[in-house]
Amino acid sequence: GGSRARGNLFQPNFEFKNMGIGGLDKQFMTILRRAFVTRMASPADLEKLGITHVKGMLLYGPPGTGKTLIARQIGKMLNAVEPKIVNGPEMLSKFVGASEENIRKLFKDAEDEYRSKGDDSNLHIIIFDELDAVFKQRGSRGDGTGVGDNVVNQLLSKMDGVNQLNNILVIGMTNRRDLIDSALMRPGRFEIQLEIPLPDKDGRKQIFTIHTNRMREEGLLGSDVDLDELAELTKNYSGAEIAGVVRAASQSGLTRKTTIGQAGKGTVTYDDKKQLLITRDDFMGALQDVRP
Ligand code: ATP
């Protein structure tokens, strides 16, 4: 099929940081390439090797480390249709059969397209956040409903069914890999597992660079702001928290353009003529407000 021969992931100079995601190393790319080369390969080659394409991957790690960003980016890199994003708890229903129906609906568009276009259909990505909420070790939920079990079984049967389909990739995400049913990790299911840890110092600097890019281009980032220093001071911060620091610093800088009229008793006015600059002090204050 001609639709699969694309993917900037395979360009030698591809880097995640150019796509707004910081802190992912080369090793990450290597695993990702190996996982997705089966997406680019022709069905005939896969058949000769006796393997199927990768249909599930699991991203795990602490909250706010960019799992959703990465999942969406993978979709773009593989030229997939707009991913469906769901989260575990919202799949669950106390009504008989409704949870299974929710899963069935998730796969329907991809199945319909594959039925009519075969290997020429677009890739459909399903991003499943908070996977652990539904896929805890089966039978251990202890709520007596068995609802989780039904959802697991339905998902497994869908993913096993994907064997014949060539156009589905399920990306599961969790903060608690230890809670995920081992049956889900088998080859042909979530066979690729990637840890997305908290960023190290270099990663944090990259993430600061990404999130201050715009203000730097606009000349609004103070020359006293040292991203190495900020990276040093943000041990244990996630990417989301670093983004939060940049927001808080920006808000702090913006307040200098406001004045309260009538000796502190009047309305707040915004002075558009006053210069806007986000300084080291704004960042230092922000570090006090946004804790890891
Ligand atoms: P959760 O487990 O809570 O769903 P997550 O790992 O999916 O979190 P995201 O939702 O992808 O985290 O990240 C939230 C926001 O934090 C992103 O939209 C982005 O602004 C920022 N962010 C997180 N990680 C990174 C990163 N590695 N590089 C750049 N920005 C990041």
C-alpha cells in the first residue's frame, strides 16, 4: 500500500526536541524505530518473516512527563488519522454490556475502513490514558462488579482481532505499570513498553528551552535568565511542572504592567506601553509557587 511510505521518525536528523518534546534520548528513538519499522514495512515482507506489525505499546512513568504529547506525536509521525483519546475510568459503566460496547465503538471506525480499503487504509491510533484503572490484575479489583474484567477481555479480543487488521495501533499509558495485567504485555498486545521517566538536568534544560522559545524570539526573556541554572534548580520537576514554572514566571512579569488606581483602592489597569520582560526574579518566584 502506498499510504505507509512516510514517517519523519526515520529521517536521520529527526529529534523529538524539534517537535516540542524535551528530554528523550537516543535510546528512546532506537526502540521507537524498531517498533514502528513494522508500520512502514510492506505486508508482504512481514509475511515472509512470519511476524505481524506492532499493534500496541505501553508508555509508563510519573504524571506530567509528556506521555500524551509523545503518543500524539507518534500519530503524526506515522501519518495516522487524528487519534482517539480515552481514559480508563470513562470506559467503565455499571450497566450490563455498556463497557464492552464502549470498547467496541473505539475500534469501529478503523475496522470499517479496513473492511473497505484493506492495507491501503489509514492508520488509526487509540490513546488509552489511565490504563491501570481498568486493566489491573484481573479479579483483583475487589469491587465485585467484574466490570473491569469484561473490559479487559473485550480489549484483548479486539487487539487479537487486530491481527487481521493492519491499521490499528493502541497506545496505552499509565503511572502504575505494576498494576497492569500481564496478559496485556504479551507479543501482539502491548509488546513495546517504554518508560518515560522524570527528565534529568539536560532534559529539563531542553524542556525550559522549548517552553521559553516564543518569548525568547519576541525578545521578552530577560538576559539574566540562565536556563542551566533553572535546570539545576528543578530536580524532580516533571515536564508539566516546568511548563508550569514558565507560566508562573510569565504571569509574574505581566503583573508589572498593571497598576491599581486611586492609591490602591481603584480598578486594576493594564499599561500596554510599559515594557514587558520576564526576568530571573520572576523565575525564582515561580520556583517557589510551583513545587515538584
Ligand atoms: P499524565 O500521566 O498526567 O497524563 P502525561 O505524561 O501524559 O501526564 P502530558 O499531558 O503529555 O503528560 O504533559 C502535560 C504538559 O506538560 C504538556 O502539554 C507539555 O506542555 C508539558 N510537558 C510534559 N513533558 C514534556 C516534555 N518532555 N517536553 C516538553 N513539554 C512537556
